[in-house]
Amino acid sequence: MRKLPVIFAASAALALTLAGCAGSPAPSPTSTAGATAAPQAAAGSCTDTPSGSASDSVKVTGDAGSVASATFDSPVDIDATQRTVLSEGDGPKANVGDFGILNFTMFNGTSGDKVFSTYDQGSASLSMVVDATQFLPGLVKGVECLNGGSRIAVAAPASEGFGDKGNSALGITATDPLVFVVDLGQVLPANDPSQLKANGEAQPAVDGVPTVVDAEDGTPTVTIPDSAPPADLTVTVLKKGAGKVIESGQPSVVQYQGSIWGTKAVFDQSWGKQPFAVQPGSTVQGFEAAITGQTVGSQVIVSIPPAQGYGDKGQPQAGISGTDTLVFVIDILAG
């Protein structure tokens, strides 16, 4: 289902996303070999990150939920990540493996300069797995064990930021520490099955639309009719959630299952793995269109014609030809 890798970069690849290339996904704080992930707690648990003089020195202006301006004692000289809680939320605690919906502003810890903010990217938020092997270790350490709704200041050494590769796109060298001001919004607990499936109100069936029966854990079984597929993108709401509306270009967290209309074969799904963090541009066009305007907690089914799927080249490794219509069942979990 993924069209492009999600790359916020602990590498020079970030240059592409921040340069605003057409078709590139929004940046997300993905780690690469340049950064070193320290051992972390087991999934479903967490290790608290203590404050220190560097994180305590961060003075922030700007309301939570908006781009932050910050001053701090620079250059930052630390060996381990520090976190200071600026305001504490009352949401669920972020354990390893959970999903966090967050925004952050990032500063060069040597110069004190602001180098990046999610608030400047035109997206309402980013979705991040609390996993230091997948994302910048210093940022993950800041979020780990934090309650949803909190704002924090994080100071991270270079080894837990972009590592020995640095990031030339941001003007960060291999020795530059990082400072973050992070607004953690919703936390989606990975060990709570009730939070990992759509919980909206069932809607009346629509003739001609593939039918869906969900297992207790939410895994869908789709029955596709033998009739010809719709010529146009067709979205049907199966369950209507009561959560916030997913705006155009807004990241979200979903469960999904993808099938081919003609063969009825399932070619990809998140069920049995982990929910998928959708960033703008990270999926085929029809998938993103299907969740735009829907509410969190909803389940939708969408039929995607080739032009809004994988195009006339298809996706041979997944058994998808250039003429195949795709069918996705999507549970919208957070956004």
C-alpha cells in the first residue's frame, strides 16, 4: 500500500522532504544508521527520561499547540538525553510500541538556531511509533513515559540525534546536539485491542459495495461481488466515528486491508502487524482521498481505480496489474 517511504530523516534524505519536492511525503522523525539507539524498555512498558541542566535551561515562548520559540544555554554539552516537562497532560502514558500524535520544533544545540518545525509544514501533526530503533532516539526518549497532552523540552546529544552523519539539509554536523520543544497529543496504546480498531456506529449497507465482517480483534473479511468494479473512486462509510475530522494533508494512524477486485486476493494489510502511520504522500492517491473528510473511529471501504492506485504499471510484486481496481478497508484510529 505504501507509495513512498516516510523519511524524516536521520540522514541526508531529509533534504528532499524539506525542499518540498512534488510527491514527497511530509517529514517524519525516522532514524537511520547515523543515530545510535540505546537499549529501550520492552513493548508495553517505558523508561522515564530525567530532566537535567540542559533541558531545564530551555525557556519557551508560544502557546502549546503552536510553533515554539526557545532560548537555552548553548552550546549544549551532554552525554544522554534530558527531558523537562513544561506542562503535563492527562492522556494515556506513551509506552514503547505505542503511537504518538505530535508536533515539535527543533533547534541546533550548538548554535541555538531553530532548524525545523512541523508547524511550518502545513500538516496538523505527525504520527510516530515510540521506538528508538525506528525514529530519532533522543526524540523517542523525550516522548517515552510521557502523558498525552503534555509539552516538553528535550535536549539530546548528537549520538541520539542525527549521529555521525549529521544532516546537511538542516545545517547540523555530526557533533551537533539537538533541542526539541514537543507537543504530544493523542497516544494510541498498542496493547489495548479496543483502541486498535474502528469503534464507530454501524451504517446501513449499500448495494453493490463489497461487504465486510470484522473479527473480534477488528480484522476484516471482505466479500467482493462478481460484478465489474466502479469506474470512479467510490468511498462508503461502514462505521461512523465520533472523533475529529481528518483534514486534507493531515497525518493519521489507521489499520487497513487491501484486496484486488478482480482476483479477490488480499495483497497487503496492517492487521497482524501494527497500525500504519499515514503521512501526506505516503500512500496511493485514492487511499489518502478515502480518509480525507472522515472522522476518527470510522471504518470506510474504498474502491480505487488504477489511475488513483498504482497506475498502468501496477505493482507486479504484489500481483497487481495496471488494470486492477483496488479495495481497501480502512479503520481510522487517530489523527
